[in-house]
Amino acid sequence: MRQVLGSAIFALGLMAAPLMAGDTPAPEGAKVYFVNLEDGATVTSPVTVVFGLEGMGVAPAGVEKEKTGHHHIFVNRPPLGEGPDGDEELSNSIPSDENHRHFGGGQTQVTLELEPGEHTLQLVLGDQNHVPHDPPVASEQITITVE
């Protein structure tokens, strides 16, 4: 019975580990950026967004390899660490929804269908478990206008 209980506790710990935070280090000077968009740009939909990355490599989600991560794009939400969850989101898996797009296959660009109007975009690199690195590798948030 003790062995079963111990195994169950160990398994629960393993399942919770991916949700725990940010102990994946980012190399000094690593940065992610928009290759083809700049703050204040006026574009038409669909919008192709090309992701740039310096000082690190891209690896699919679930692949643990030093100095790598995969891209996420935040759409129409506060910058990383400034949302309602603040510091908590720096140490937890990035959610997957309309405001948090995941590119766990190692993609380096996306074409977004965006309604006319202003939209904010931010790139955030996540580790194998979708958790931001320490320190976070995130672009500045930009605002674009879709005609």
C-alpha cells in the first residue's frame, strides 16, 4: 500500500512539473522580434507575421534542449507579466486561446486573420513546457492597424 501511495505522489509531482515555472535559463542577450512588422504599421488582413530570434534556437514543444524554445504570439492582451495574473504568468505555462497563440511545432511565422482596427502583438518564447524562460525572452508589444 505504501509503495502504491508513494508511486501516486511521485506521478502527481511529474504531472505538475510542466505547470511549474521558469527554471529554464535563457542565454544573456537572447531576443525575439518581429521581422516584418513594426510598431504603428498599417496592414491588411490576412497579416503574415515573421518571427525573429537571436541567441537561441527553435525546438518543438516537448523537446528539452538547452538554449532553445518555441514561439508564442500574444494578441490583444497586456504585455507579458502585466496582465491580471502579473508575475504568475512568468512562471506558468502560457495558456492556449485566441489571445495566446502557440507554435509548438517550431513554426517561425504565421498568417493571422484580424478584424479591421487596432491590434496589439507580442512575441514570447516558451520552453518545452510553454513556460517563459528566465529571464523571459519577449519582444516589445507593438500596435498595428488593420485596414
